[in-house]
Amino acid sequence: MAFTDKELGMDRKITRRDFMNGAAMAIGAAAVSRPAVLFAQEASAPIQEAQNKPGYDPPALHGMRGSHEGAYEIAHSLRDGNFWRNAGQPIDTEETYDLVVVGGGISGLSSARFFHEAAGRQARVLILENHDDFGGHAKRNEFEVDGAFLLGYGGTYAIESPAPYSPVAKQVIRELGIDVASYSSHNNAALYGSLGLKQKIFFDRETFGADGLVTSPYSRWGAAEPDPSSQKWNEFATQAPLSAKAVADVKRLYTLKEDLYPALTSDQKKAKLAHMSYANYLLRDVNVDPQVVALLQAHPQPLYGLGIDAVSAQDAWGLGLPGFDGLKLSPEPGPGMGRDAIRNEEAEAYFFHFPDGNSSIARLLVRSLIPDAVPGSSASDVVTADIHYDQLDRPGNATRIRLDSTVVRVRHIPDVANAKEVEVAYVEQGRLFTLKASYCILACWHAMIPYLSKELPPEQRQALHSAEKVPIVYTNVALRNWQSFQKLETSSIYSPGCYFSETSLDHRVSIGSYHCTTKPALPIVLTMHRYPCSPGLSSREQHRAGRQELYETPFETFERNIREQLARSVGSGGFDPARDIAAITVNRWPHGYAYQYNSLWDPFWLEGGPLPCVAARQPFGRVAIANADADAYAYSDCAINQANRAVSDLNVGKLSKT
């Protein structure tokens, strides 16, 4: 069935653009009139900080967020080699700092925190962030729907990691006031189950021949319903638009007890699995119908940004995907196993999800650095705190945060060997500025660093360039109610062939004065995730193609796919996209997760050779390097750990009071 734009609600008046106080919120894009991002300069021109203007509140914006317009154009012109041809003379702000941090994400904010611990509270720190808000990928989206205040996570999802948090990261979490063990008291985990809501699978006609919403007989990351004759399996067998062989193969896969490699030891089996994709394992060794591969294709996307065509069979075993019980593999990981696939009970127990994801951690970090900017005193009240953005960049602050500021050059004066200071050049509000600092930490993406400095050794430049980013789209859809989901008895939908592979009602988490809705007649935030993949290409090639796709995709395309997919998947429950959608925020992250090494595509990872991320993160002169890229590990604890290591690399002693 094809839907008209009117039926989808494309003509409805919901907030689709970035507006603040009636003005288009392309801060920096206002000065972007051509690809080179050029501007007229005056030596005496003052710094104009948009963040100081009344009403500045990026989380309340809708439409295209994440890597928004104005945040990346200057960096792209620097990458393409045309920035400095037209930049003109920079304005010297005559500012000096003890430390300048490039990047205001969790790693950058943590770098400032650790630097103060090393150098003293009186140390002067400036954080330069190219986006219109701090937090990096730890962003939040705010909605007001029919009088209800709703929060959604626009990026980093939770305090979680496949490996136990380090003592350093745990200490930071504890000092910020977060009691991880208290999560169960905030999370209404039983709500959806008490309403009879389940995990479902949406089969789309383009991939499977017919549209159909079917109860999943298995958990996404665990075992299937133990009884193949259960109601769930019977419903799946009769309702899923799959061939009889495909249905039989799905059942067989989840109950497979055959040892496919009887002549091999457990270690040899793991080595074999590490060299083949899970898709090939299913097709060639388990001999399943191709429809089964299509069904499971998107399962690892939330972790890897890749489908089973590009994830090893060994990792699939570690993730709990089916088809390995008969191999009798020993529980320890094999060589080249991805970190996400190595399970750890201690790590799994250390979990905490704020209603806005790890944006609350970023807010708590800012509060610890600039108390006047984030009022309150606890990890509970930070969720609803009104950020005073005009306090972030005050001259009297020991730490200052300057938003919409893209760094374009970092260089030692006079050179790396003899420098006493570092000069940092950046663009803010369409003008080029310079300032100086005793030290600099690059808490930005590794792939960007070679364009910021010509002082790096060739081997380090190559290692930095090898870092990849995983493109992702986190979309929040504010619904006026979720009665259609209740009617269809679903809380989450896996859609392996659709534009968005993940759709779920948000966690019911209440913290402090923020109370989630628990009644289907009330508004809720629906999350929809997209991981742009190109099966058949290598992992890095898929990520590059996906990144290009995201930059080229207009908001209208995202919106139309959101509305049509919801109409098709939950329309039978009474969902009307024209009536029920109140607001849409698309968090587009072309440079999303840090790339994690993969045995199929990274021989050094499989063979235990030197890691590029280690070579890439080496300090040079008075400059150190942080960010999750520095350990190729896409989690907040990594960002914190690498910030701590970067400050240690600077070997800073206590600064004398002046």
C-alpha cells in the first residue's frame, strides 16, 4: 500500500527545523556562504558568542540535530584543502590558558577535570567545541507534548560497557554523584511486560514479499523460546511471511546441537569462526535458507554499525546469536574476538540509563567544572536542570567552554622541540581567531587531527588517518500516545529490511522531578535507529559510504521514512502518523561510534600485532590526544580513561598560584 503525503502527515505543523527565538539555528552556518567558509575580518572585531544570548537552548531544538549544519562545513573545507587559501589573517584574542581542550564531549570535559586534579583548581582551561552544545555524542532531545515534558537520548545511550569500568572511570562516575546500583529503583522495568507488550519483528514486503508484524520467538541477544512447539513459535510459523524451509531453518538454527566441525578442537573452531562472516557461516556451514540470513542481517548493527555480512561468526557466537551450541566451544574468547562480543557478568551489572542517556553525565561534568552553569547538587536534579549557557564562557571561570568554535590549527611556538606554548586557531561565528596555551589536548576525532597539525610524524599521521567512524542515526519521535503499541502488544520492533532497523518505546525511567509516563493514553518518546550499511563492502568501506549517505540525506527523506514505516508496522493498531506524531528530531551522526577492530578486516587485531590506535595517540611536544578513538572502543568509560591518560602524558605538575 502506498501512502500519500497527506495520509503520512507530511503537511502537518510539527517542529521540523532548528529554530531558536524565531531565528534559524545554523550558528556558524550564517557565515557559511560557500564551501571554503570565508569571512571578512577586522582586527578589532569582538568575539560574538551566540551561546550568551537569551533563550539559547539547543536540546529543545527539533529537526536535524546531531551533526547539525554549521558544525562540520569548516572542518570539511580544511580536509579538502581550501580553507587556508581564503581564510585571511586571524584575530589574536590575546587570551592565554594553561590548557586548551579541542572537543567538548565526555573525553574533553573529563580532560579538563583531570587537568585540574593535576595542575590545581586555579589552572585556566578553555574547551573549544564545534557543535552548538557540549557533550559530543552525549546529546539530549527535549519535547513538550500536550503539556508533558519528555526527554530522549540523541546519542550515547547509557553507562554500560562489555568490559568492567576501570577504577578511574568508576571513580569519576561516583564523584559525579551517580549511584549505578540504584538504577532498578528508577527504572519501571516491569511496566511493558505487565501490559502484555513484547518484542516483535516487522517483515517488509520489499525484503520478504509481504508486510507483517509478528511476535519474536527469540530474544535479540539470547536464546529462543525453549519449546519449539510453544505458542510463540506457532505464531511465528503461521504469521511470518517466510517460506516453509526458512521457518524450519530458523527453528533448527535455534535448537542446533550438531557439531559442524567434529575434527577440530575448541580453539581451532574459534579460529575458523574468526575468519568467516556470520552470514557465510549460516549459508555455507549451517546451510540455512537465504531468508534466514535476511532475517538476522541487522542484529549486530546496534553494536557494530554493520550487519552479519561483515561481522565474524566468532563474534556472533559471543553475542549470543544462534547456531553454535553444537560446537561445544569453551567460554573464553578466541583470538581476534571483538570487545563487544566478550561478555562479562560484572560489566553487565554495571548499567545506568538516564532519560537523556549520557547527556546527564556531560551535564554533571560541566557542573563540576562550572557550577554556575548547571544549578543543583545531585545526579537526580541534573536531569531537569536549566543550563545557563551564558555562564559557560565567562572570563572569571577557571574552566570556560566556547561553543560553535571549530579548531583549524594547532602548532607549537616556535617549534615542537623548543616550545613553551601552543597556538590554537579556531573559527567562531564565521571569523578566524587565535589564542595561546601552555598545553593542548586534542579530544576530537582522530581522523581530524592530521589536518590540524603539520608537526606530526608520518607514521602517526597514517595511524590517525586509519581511524574510522561508524555512521548512525538516532531518531526520537514524540508521540501523543502509544495506544496503538498497546493494542498490538509490542514495546519494540526489529525491522531487518527497513530504513530504520530498530524501533522501541523509550525506557520508563523516572529520576528526581522527571517522571515518565506509564499510561498508553499519554505522550511518549519513540526511538528509531538507522545504521546505513552497504553489504558486500568491507567494514571501513561500508562506514564511508554510510557517512556520505547521511550528509546527502535531507530531513524530509528521514521524515517520510519515519512516517511510512510506522504506518506500515503499527498502523493496524490504529496508529495514524498524521495525527499521532507531535515532533521529530533526527540525530544524524556521520562520525558516530569509534571504530572497533574486527577480525575479518583488521589482520593486526586477529594476529595480535601493534594497534594503530596506540601509535595514533602518542603525545607530541605539549600536545596530547584523548577521545574514544584513542583505544578504538566506543564507550564512555573509554572516553574517560583516555582523557586521564592524555593528561598523564602531559606530565603536568601543580601550577603556582598567580
